[in-house]
Amino acid sequence: MKTFGKGLLSASLGLLAFGLLLFVPAGTLHYWQAWVFLAVFAVSTWIPSIYLMRTNPAALQRRMRAGPLAESRPLQRLVITAVFICFAAMFVLSALDHRFGWSVVPTPVCLLGDALVAIGLGVAMVVVIQNGYAAANVTVEAGQTLVSTGLYGWVRHPMYTGNVLLMIGTPLALDSYWGLVLLLPGLVLLVLRIRDEERLLTAELSGYREYTGKVRYRLFPYFW
């Protein structure tokens, strides 16, 4: 119940922060795209979190330890700080775009964005179910074993694949094409995070070097 309480509080505060980042710059509560996005985000995270709470609460606790202070590596602290700023800026820019009509996104494209958000968050949660050591921070724990099946049999960092889908879908869901300009810095930060994480995994996780020889691609098959 303690984990549930922390999770509920964290989720509620997160949605409140998202709401402020969207409705304040939008200048109105009559922003249906933002309401749908928040609903999709909530459902796509709460349901899997409740499942993890019942089946693997330790994995859920690892996912809740997020943010710069949870990182032990200096580069990762800088990267995750920049990622948070980038994601917040994507919200604000998308809301401003909606407010001033800089771009017009058709409703079907907005709904496609919501679908990408749901898929991206779903992929991230499937990763946690398949790999209970998939923490929100970059670390290797005592007794951690290599997972090379499931989504890990396709790419080495499937959780970040889900993050990319989330970054693409978010501006579209929020009625903005201009928000996509923050996709590029987001991808650069993700690449930096992955390369540093792989140095750690190669050095400290048994079998990881051999795994990289079997699963060549990091994010998307046949691309990178």
C-alpha cells in the first residue's frame, strides 16, 4: 500500500504539472486535444502500474526512482535534466501553437498522435514487465541478470524506442506540428544517454558484450 500511495501521489502531481504546462500557455481550458492526451497518458500508465504493483512491486519502485537526483553518473544527470526541460518545452510550444494557430493539425492526425503516445507508453511498460531491472535511472544492481528475449530480442533498448514514439506522438496529439522541432534535440539527448549506458552495461553486466553482437540495433531494427 505504501508503494501504491507513492505511485498515486506521483501520478497525480505529474498530471497536475502536465496540465499547468498545457492549459496556462494555451490560455484556455477549451483545449480538447490536451484533455484527450492527459486521459490517454493516465490510462496508459496507471493500468500497467497497478498490474506491476500486484505482480512485481520492486520493478514499480525502480520505475518511480526517476530524475537527475536518482542518477549516479554525472553525464546522466545532465542528460536527464536536459530531457525534462526538452519535454516541458515541447508541451509549452505545442500549447502556444494551438493558442495562436501557427499550424493546423487535422483531427485524425491528433488521434494518431494519441495512438503513438499510448503505444510508446505501452512498450515502456511491457519492457518493465519483461525485465524487472529496467529502472528509470542508469544503473546495474547486484544480482542483475541479462535479459535478451521478448522486445530485447529485437533491439537493445526497447524502452527508449517507446520514448521516441512518445516524443513523436505528443506534439501531434496536442494539435501542433511546431512541437516536433524539439524532437531532434530529444533524439540527440537519447543517443548520448544510450551510449553512456552501454559503456556501463558492457563493463558491469555479465554477458552484455556478447549480447550486443547478437542484437545489433539499439532503437529500431535495420536503422540504429
